[in-house]
Amino acid sequence: MFALIAAPLAFTPRALPAPISRAAVRTESLVMIDETNSRRDLFAKVGAAVLGAAFVDGASAKAGQFGKIGIFGFDVSSPYVEGGPKSGPEATFGFAKSNGDILAKDYSADVAREKASFEESSRRISSLQPKIDSSTWWFIRDELRIQAYNMRSSMLAMNNVSPNKAAAEKAYKAFWTKVEAFDLACQKKDQPLSNNNYAEVLKALETYTKTV
């Protein structure tokens, strides 16, 4: 009797189908193109409208006028527009003044502060003889430079209100010429020359003080 032996069935796994891949495709549909073109057309039309409005505004202005530019709520106009930059006695800070008197009217005539400053500088300049005697040249030259700026400014303001401006300006120039000569003598550390030039400085200062 023959034994029937069932041969084992051979199972061969089947490979799964590989996923179908495809290269990325960039497509610009008509909808996207139309949308882009619509935006460009819109911006172009808005720009044209703004530019046209500017031309219309300029054309409607009066002769000799220009449009105003608004910056942070303030209008800045050209000199041809009323209220624009101005100069002269009726102007303030470069613009036409508003109604009423100018608050700083005749401010240049008040030189009380300048006179006080001039007197202080004069006192300091007139007290340098001990420094000449001790040959403290650095102190003298420093003091001249410290006082020079304020003293010049004060003297110019005083010249402006002097009853004799011509004489005041002449005395002013003579004084500073003597100061420069005195400073040069101190730079050279020449005591006799410094004494002589310092005497000239004091004399010129006295002349100027009497003039103003």
C-alpha cells in the first residue's frame, strides 16, 4: 500500500506593487494668472488716480502757488503760498507771524545780560598782572581763551545798541588786536614785552568801555 504523502505547497510571497512616483509639476493655472494680473491692474489704476489728483490740485491752484505737504499734521508750503517762509521784521522763526505782537520784540535792545558778562570778563582780564609777575604764562593764556568767546559775544551785542556803533566797533577791533599781541608775548615768555602789551590791553579795554 502506497502512502500518499502530500508534498508541501511552496509559498512564494508576491511583492507588493511599488508606488507610482512622478516628478513634481509646477502649474500656473489661468485662475492664478488672472488673479495676479488683476492685482497689478488695480495697483496701476490706484497710482494713476493719485497722480491725476495731484495734477488736478496743481492745476486748480492760483498763479504762483504750489501745493502744501502735510507732515505729522503740519502743512509746509513754498514761499509763494500765503503763510509760508517769511523774513523781515514781521516774521518769526522764518515764518509769517500770527496775529498779535511778537513776544520777543526788541529782544536785541536788551543787553543787560551781556553787560553783566562783559563786566565779569573785564574783571578777570584786569587781574592778570600778578600772573605776569610770577611768569605763570599757562594761566594767562588759558584765561584769555576762556574769556574770549563770551567776551566777544557780549561786546558785539553791546556794539549793536551803542549810540555810536562806528566808534564801538573800532574800539572793539583795537582791543582784540592788543589782546592778540599780549598773548603772543606770553607765548614767548617775554616778561618785559608782556608787561608793555598788557598795559596796552588795559588801555584799550578802558577806551572801549567808555565808548559803549
